[in-house]
Amino acid sequence: MTEIDAKIDALVPGWLTLPDIAEALDVEVTRVRQLVKEGQLVAVRRGENRALHVPDAFIDGDKVVKGLSGTLTLLRDDGFTVEEMIEWLFTSDPTLPGTPAQALRENRGTEVKRRAQALAV
């Protein structure tokens, strides 16, 4: 886990703590920590308590956004740090349009993954 810098923090419109995610997913906090450890979610330390936070755009109701895990794996394989993954996911891409995070929430994961794969080339 990394501490987020102000530039990246400003890109993300909202954040959830691990207990918030556990409540939304109806699981224990330890399960959310496991999702982070497995790479299905990414978390950063932020705020005055340096608590772990996940961008709220990664949670859709009572589940993790479809396609997020695979996209995170591609970015990790490309050598991205957690901070770089979040920056890429929340930086506007006029060819999508919008941000990759928005496209994932709108079930346009194939396009997002295609762009993530192209980063490795």
C-alpha cells in the first residue's frame, strides 16, 4: 500500500475506507483486505489517520466493478505502481471518452483493457 499524493488524490472524486467497502459488499473487513492483497482492488493511505482507502468508483452497489480486476492485473504486469494505476484509471482519455474508471463502470471494459494492453507495447 502506498500513500497517495495530492495530484492523484484530486483526480479521484470519492474514496471509501475498507470498513465502508466491507459493508457495501456484505463481507468482513478481512475479506476486503484479502481483495487488496490479491490485486482485485487497490488501496492507498490517505487522510490525517493514514487509513486505507479505495476509490469509490471501484465499487458498484454490492460488488466490485466488472473488469476492474483484469485491468489492474494488466497494469501491474506493465510495471505500474498502485499510484500510477489510479492515475491512469482516473485520467481522462478522449478516445474512450471519459476516464477508464468511468468506462469500466459503464461496462466498457473491453476498450479499457485494450488500452491497458497497448501500454505494454
